[in-house]
Amino acid sequence: MGKVILTGDRPTGRLHLGHYVGSLKQRVELQNSGNFDKVYIMIADAQALTDNADNPEKIRQHIVEVALDYLACGIDPAKSVILIQSQIPELCELSFYYMNLVTVSRLQRNPTVKTEIKMRGFETNIPVGFFTYPISQAADITAFKATTVPAGEDQEPMLEQTREIVRRFNNTYGEVLVEPEILLPGNAACLRLPGTDGKAKMSKSLGNCIYLSDDAKEVSKRVMGMYTDPDHLRVSDPGKVEGNAVFTYLDAFCRPEHFAAYLPDYANLDELKAHYQRGGLGDVKVKRFLDAILQEVLEPIRARRKEYEQDIPGVYRMLKQGSEAAREVAARTLDEVRHAMRIDYFADEKLIAEHTLNYGHTQR
Ligand code: TRP
């Protein structure tokens, strides 16, 4: 059997650098690698609604934004199917059957869901839909028989849950579903890019993001205002690179060529870090270097986004086609699931014959 990718994002905002290094960049590489038979990229609007039930307009507005960010990064609809989760009702039916295979206590142990419950202040009133979204995510993944899910490490508990459901399903009803694995970013800095304020993660509500669609001026402003080492007050002071967001970003983005192009006094990042740690290297110089690198990364993304922005109806057409194509695949899996679960009554001639026979005997 072939290799299939499925991954996705909740459309609650535009995508930022954290998404880029954590997943988008790798998706494009995988898409272009030729190693996969199919690539599905899902805009997970139904999942976004599980904690935004009272604000569907926010989700509605961001679908096209996320699609534009995808296209801007190089996700190519000729190679990848971009789909909208809510347009595939088969996913709901799969979720409903999978719910029978998962216990409440198992869901309560999911560390990502636990963190999210705290962050959203849901402790005393968790929406059931939100609580069960890991099950729905298992449906997303298994409907397409995905083998590979490129995602950040916060998605590992979802993959673990999915594998458990697959095993339980296949043991109970027969081999239908495929066990997926997560594909994490290779570089530790990419695994968890901090916010510009040094907090653990970029998040819209914290206002510590650099968006892929930010213009050059906004990016520079964000970089120049970044959190560094709070004890590095004078240029001559020794500085810390651990927990220093500017250096974490350099770990994620900087390549040796960048030194030749923008900071030829140093040969590589180790030399730059050593100088910073010794003292005598100012934050501004390092930030200007980071800014130059980020502009180089973001410029082609912005340019491509601008092109796609000229044809919004075309973007919606692409989403519709992708969703329709995806729906056919999900429907085939659902047929197999129904058959394995023996709930395909009307397609089962033997069932009818058997009952006919039973009653035939008793009535004579
Ligand atoms: N939970 C993912 C996120 O918060 C989004 C998502 C939904 C997803 N369905 C998925 C990711 C399936 C990978 C596979 O970003």
C-alpha cells in the first residue's frame, strides 16, 4: 500500500512563522519529494468550532486566509488536495462509531487537550465537542488512510489516540484502518518556535506572532522588538543564547550562506553565539541579521500570496474541488467501515435470506 499524507490547521487566524517552521515548510518538501501517493491538507473548520461555537464568523473569515497562506508557501493544488473538513460529512459518521472505542478517562489523559482546557478556562464547563475532538481528528486521519501526519509535537497525543482507535477497530471488526505515524520537524528550534516575546509558543491572543502575510516593515518592527536576554544590558555584557528568542529563531532559519550575504564577520552561527556569550555583541546587530534572513524567507511567500489574492474566486473553486475529491475518498473508507461493522444491511443479501429462512421455518 502507498504512502499518504494528511495534515491540517484550524482556521482561527492567519498562519505565522511557528506554523511555517513547525509544519508548512516540511509539507511543501514532502509534497515535492515524490515519495507520497497522495497529500491531503485539511482546513479543520469543524475542529475550530469545537471551541469557537459562538463565533462561526471568525472561522468563516479565515478559511480563505489559511488557503492563501498554504498557496503562498508553495502547497500546490496540482499535487496536494486542499479540503475543508466540514464539507466531508462522512467524517462525522466515522467519529460517531469511533466514540464507542474510546473511554472518557482516556480522553481526560490527553495532555494537549488538558493544556487547551486550562488556556481556555474550560475547567468547569468543557464543551463535549471540544472534549472529543481527538476522536474526530482520528476520523480525519483514518478517512484518508493516511500513513504519515507531518505536525508539531503537540499533535503527538492525537496520533497516539488515533493509533489506539485503529488497533481497537481492526481487532474488533477486521482490518480496515491504517495506523498513521507523526512526522516531526527535524530541527529542535523548529519543533517549538517561541513567540517574539520569548513565551513558549506563538499565539494570536498573546500578540507575539510574525505572520506570513505581514509586510516587510511589520516584520522588521517585530524582530527589532523581540525578547532577548533580559540581563544583557550593555553591549559589553556577556549574553545568554539559551531561552533567547532571537537565537532560537536563528537556530530555526539561519544557514551558513546567510553569513556570507549579511554578516561576513562571522563564519557561522556558533561563532556568532560565542561572541554574544563572551560579551561585546549588541542585540541590535543580531536582530538586524535575523531580520535580513526572515525577509529573504518571507519575500517570495508574500509575492506569491499577492498573486493568489488577485483571484479569490479561483481559490474558492480550488477548495470546492479539493473537498469534493476528498469526500469521495472518505466515502469509500466509510463504506468499508460500515461493511466491517456489519451495518450495511441493505447491501447484505445473506442477511435477508437468513431471516427469510428463519421465518419460513417457524411459520409452516
Ligand atoms: N489539531 C490540529 C491543530 O490544532 C489541526 C488538525 C485537525 C489536524 N485535524 C488534523 C492536524 C488531522 C493533523 C491531522 O493544529
